Amino acid sequence: MQFYYREPVLQLYKPMTAEKLQNQFRAMLMRCAKELPGENSKLNLCCEFRSDKVARSVVNRAKSVLAASADFFSATSPHTRIIDIELHERIARKFVDGLLACEPGETLLLKDAYDVFCGIVKQQSLEPVKRSEFSAMVVPLIREQFNVALRNDLQIDERQGVRGWKDMKLLVQADPE
């Protein structure tokens, strides 16, 4: 139940309060009053229809009429908000599509994939996500695209029980910390 307006320069949706929407409604009524020829009555447009009571009722009606479906801002939708989780999901999709590849004999560690993803998120000036959130986004995408499941039983060097994917490769190197 959030109102958004489309910012014309960035072509992104920004949150808008109900009060701001009421003010925009009032401004539209004033523009309408200016467009009317002089012989028409403008009293209702300028006074009664611009009242708080009328503006609130219009915004309340707009909540039901203008409600968008839950997938309006999904990761696969062309509609983009300024800040929200679907931005991370979009990056995760690009990450899987462009930076991962099947490579027999290779092993991709969850930690390495997460580190590279965090670097990309940082470059985009977004808030980092927890590793569990990263896992929840990326694991189904990798399974869907490469038909490879996340394993919890990998043995790397002398460590056992390491999480990662067999026969997967990261096309870029993780930054050493």
C-alpha cells in the first residue's frame, strides 16, 4: 500500500506519501480551473473540490483503483524502484547469467561467489545483503540455469563440510581481503 511516482529523468519509481498525492491532486484541479474559459464557474474547482475531505477521499479511492499486482516490481519486471530487494535480485540474475559457468572438475565456493556478489552490490552503491539472503536468491537461479545444487559436503584442502557447487566456475576472481 505504497504510492509511487515515476521520476522522469531517472525513469525510476520513487515512493510518494498520501499527503503529497493530495497536494498533486489539488494542483491538477487548479490547472483545470485555469484551462476553463472565463464564462464557466470555477468556484467548486478552486474551493470545494480542493478541500482536505475531498482530497483524502480521492486518495482513499485511488488505493483500491490503482493497486498494482505483487509482481509489478519483481526482478523480471521492467518497472524499477529506487531502493528495494528486487534490485539485488536483478544483480543476482546478472551475476548467475554472466559470471558463472559450468566447468567439469572445478568447484565454486559459496563464500567466493558471495564475495564477488558483494563487490558488485557495492559498486552499485546498494546496501549489502546477508549471506543467507544471497543464498536464497542465487541457489534457485543456479539450479534452474545449470541444474547444479548447492552442496554442504565439499572437501577443500583439509576442510570438510564446505558449502559450494561442484563443476561450477566463477569467471572473475574474488577480491582478497
